[in-house]
Amino acid sequence: MVVKVHGPIIACSTRRVLTCLIEKNVEFEIIHVDFMNGEHKQPEFLKLQPFGFVPAIQDGDFTLYESRAIIRYYAEKYKAQGTDLLGKTIEERGVVEQWVEVESQNYYPPIYNLVLQLLYHPKMGLPIDEKLMAESEEKLGKVLDIYEDRLSKSKYLAGDFYSLADLAHLPFTHYLVNDIGKAYMIKDRKHVSAWWDDITSRSAWKQVLEL
């Protein structure tokens, strides 16, 4: 069965889901949602995602939204095929879940602020909040220092295997490194930089960038 992914390909959350689906060898169809024209706030889309955010997926009669919930769902549903993104033991699974939460609660908020301010505000003709930028960069730097320590002890965030914990970081970090002039935040940290080079070299992520 082909999974329908509703959302613009360029959206970070959509890319997170697509990367997971490719890693798991799950066939999908992208249903474009025109974010700029407010299609995500229209009644038809709100039937799938009542909060009006992208993406949402339809898997037969089953509908699910929130990208981190979606990638957990597919990693579990298709655990026996493609890349094992959850670990082989309950302890490994726990550490994967821990770092997915770290990404959501500690990493994502400051990096989102930086991307929004530096990439999207200029396009929308909005001013850049320099105070928020400085605060967000400081917070992200402290988080990345913890990542540097972690990655000095293991190849990936959850251990010596690639997992959802790493995959979840790909879309927004891509903007940090390639689009808003903050690559040094990754490159200046030896182990974080090596980790980033590793996870961005994966075929699934390269395929998503080519879509």
C-alpha cells in the first residue's frame, strides 16, 4: 500500500518523514500542500491535521500527524525491513527515544528560531530579532557542547547504530549548515562535525534533497 504524505517537500517536518520512509523501503506518494497560499489552513486539510501543520499521512484508512510520531510509527510498523531505526534491545530503544526527545525539546527550539529569523523573515519582509538570535545561538551552542561530549563516546547519538535519533536532526541542521551561515556551529565541534558528515552521506537523505 502506498503511503500518502500531505505536505510541501521543502518543509523540514515533511523531509523528516520522507527520509524515514525511504530508509524503511516504504512506497509513498507526496500530496503537495501549498503552504504559502494557506492550503494547510483550509477545511479539507484540517480534516487530516486539525492544528493546520504539515505533514499528515494517510496509510490506508489510518491517518497520523506530527512528524516525530509518524517516524516512530513507521520505524515500528516496518521494523523487519529496511534500516533498523529503533535498536535491537529495549535499552537501545530507550536511548533512541531519549535523543528524539532531546532533539524535540532542546535542539529544535533554538535552531527553529535561527532558521525562521535568518531564512524566512527576509523573504517575508519581516525584521530580524537580533536579541532572539543571540539568545538562540547561545542556547544551541550549549546543546551542541553536550552533543560533542556524547559523540566523543559513540558514533551516533543512541549508540553505535544509526537511528531515528540521528534522522530527526537532518532537516533543520541542513538549513543551519547550508543556508543561514551558521555551519561553524557544527564544523567547529570535531565529533559533531564527523557525525554530521556521516548522516548526511546516507542515500535516503540524498534522495530527499533531490525530490
